[in-house]
Amino acid sequence: MKSKNIYIIRHGQTDFNKQKRVQGRGVDSDLNELGRKQAEAFFEAYQDVPFDKVYTSSLKRTKQSVQGFIDAGLPYESLSGFDEISWGDHEGLPYDEKRHALYLKGLEEWAKGNYDYAVGGGDTPLQLQARQKEAMDYVLSKENEENVLIATHGRAMRFMICWLMGLPLNQSEQFEHENLCLYQLKYEADEFEIVKHADTEHLMQLL
């Protein structure tokens, strides 16, 4: 297989992010004004990269984050494997003290290697990884796509970068993220190398 340059971004800000409400796979929110500006800034910075294909999750906030590339005529495809983790019955609710404690309990279980633990009755890390692997295998199978842009989500990004780097899922917390941050990866000889780590240089103009 030919080598690939894979650019993975988290979607831009939504009002759920701004209001600190739980936003997972079951919440199909739009970008807010800042999120749209973040998307525009990313497009301005990376529009000259010769992307062959754009992939998004099935949630509209990821498509909106790469709308500039789509409007420029790049082919794109939505894959549900790149969806955010489900937070179950916590989704859409305020991120209050009670839910924060339950979230921290989930992180504690995952750190211990309990990958069958689900926060709020949502997805387990293993369920998330399984659908991510199916989606990434599909992307890697496209030999004529050398430069690929993938728009996904925060927690999903942590886990995906982690297992792509060959690390156990309990190491995922080291892969931090912000809205519209970028991880750039080089794929060659069945191995991934991180070129840019949670990069936000393209957003400096918004500060």
C-alpha cells in the first residue's frame, strides 16, 4: 500500500461545548459562530494541501467543520465509525457535579484497563475502537487517496490516535484536544507517525 498523509481534526465549537453540556454521538448539534470561524481559519491554512478525499462522521458538526473543502469541490464521505463516543443518558444534559463525578469514574475504570465500562450506559472504549477500526481500514484501503482529511470528535480522537500509535487505550489521555485542533499523521509500512500533535497554530488569528 502507498503511504498516506492523514490529517485528523476535531470539529469546531458548538453551543453544547460553550455551555458545558454533555455532547456525544446522540447529539447532532451545529457549529456556533466561533466554530464556523474556526472552520474557516482551518480552511484558509490548509486549502492548498492536495487532499484527495475528505471524511467526516455522520454528525453534522464535523461536516460543517470541513465545509470549505467540500464547497471547493473535494469529494467527501460520511462514516459513522468516526462518530463521537456515546455518553448514553448523560447526553444533552448540563455537565454538573454529579455527571462530572460519573465521568471521572469512567476515566478511572478505563485507566485500570476496564474497557468494557460505559459511562451513562453509552459506548465502551472497545465498542468505539471497533467501529473506528472498520472506518479506518476502509480509508486505508483506498490506494488512490494519498492525502486524506478526517473530521471527528474529541473523545473519539483521543482513542483513535492512541490505538493508531499502537498504545493501549488507557494511554489515551495523553492525546489532548481542543475544538478544531489537528493531528497530522504519516502512514507508511503499516505504521503511523505523528507529525503534528493537537496543533492549533491555524487558530491564532482568532485569539
